[in-house]
Amino acid sequence: MGTGDLSENLNAPVIVATLETQKNRLIQGDDPSLLVVDEYQMIGDPDRGLNYELALALAPRNTQLLLLSGSVANPHDVVKWLQRLGRQAVLIRHDMRPVPLEEVHANSLSYHVPGEIRGYWPRAVAKALAED
């Protein structure tokens, strides 16, 4: 396990970690045979995206990449980017979702949450939960 708060048994055959904590290992060539990146749509995140992009771009060539996401709008562009980097990338797509995505605009939720719940996201989540 390797996160910003916890590093334990980093020489195990399987490591569950954030890309930020593993980026330097990948750049230095400490190459796993397989790197699974769940929720890779984070590559577009303004705060964390650069770490995802660097880790994927600089991962050693002998490391196989498996990128997973249920909500990437442009997976073909990601495949083309990886191919330009010299990777043999293919898109495997499955459109059926066992749990459908439901888009809700947080600003349109009308439930009033208690004042002790502070911050935009905590209040938005509380409203969404209250309105089911």
C-alpha cells in the first residue's frame, strides 16, 4: 500500500497506490510488469492530472498499462496519445454499465443542509443524499 499517508510493504508483488506516490519509481525505471490505473479520467483533473500524464508517459516500455474508467469522454484520443508515445495501445470498450451514471447539477438541488456542514462539496453531497 502506498499513499501520501501510508507506505507499507512496497516490495510486495502487488502494490495498491496513488500514481503520485509511484511516479518517481516509474521514472527511475523501477518497472512493474503491469500498471493498472483505475479512474484514469483523472488525467484531465487540473490538480492531479499532470501526475497521471507523467506517470503514463514515462512508464518504462516493458510495463504494460491497463487504464480503467467508466466516464472518459474521449478514450480514442487517449489511445492515439499512447500510440504517439510508442505504445501498442488498443481501446476495449464495453458500453453497458451495471450502475448507470446519473447527472445531477449540484446548484439545482434545493434541499437546505444544516449550517454546520461547510464547504461546497460537503454541502453538495449532503443535498444530493437528502434529495435521493
